[in-house]
Amino acid sequence: MSWCSKCKAEYIDGVTRCGDCDVELIDEKSETEEDIVNKPVDWALLKNFSESETYVIETLLKEEGIPVLKRRRGVGGYLKVSAGMSIFGVDLYVPSEELNRAKELLEKK
């Protein structure tokens, strides 16, 4: 079987180009960038940080290639908008497969 790397169409043996996309077919169906971006992520709570720590920790993790999801507790989002800060802090989440590495990075800093 051959596959189009662009539209994921499956072709019978002997066909070498996608009829819709006009790209060369591949033998194995592999993950594309779009597949990776759209893949569901199992987020794990790293820790609750103060507003002032959040930017520094988020920057450190992103520099190491670890995606970060920020969530504010309770009315924390409203307080951030109305008062410019929240006493509840910010929960930072990372993909569960990156949790241990993220914790190790924080211990080093």
C-alpha cells in the first residue's frame, strides 16, 4: 500500500503520485507535523506557582522544548484581569510524559 503524505489517501500498489495533491506517494504512513500538533495531550500538574514565578518557569520549560499549559484556580482568572494579579497563583501543566524531566529541570535551577 502507498499513502499520500499530504492528504493521507491510500493507494493500491503501482500508483506513484497522489491524484489530488500531485505529490509522490510514500510506502509507510508516518506522522506529519499536523498529526503531532493535533494529537491529544495528557496534561499533568507540575506545580502551582506565584504570578511572578510563572513567567520564569514557563520560559525555562519552553526553552527545553516542554510545552506548558497555564490555568488559574477559582476566580484567579477574573482577579488577574481586574486586579492585574491573583492570590491563587497559577497551575502549570506539562505533558505527562515530560513531567519527570520538568521536575528535574526545576530542581537544578
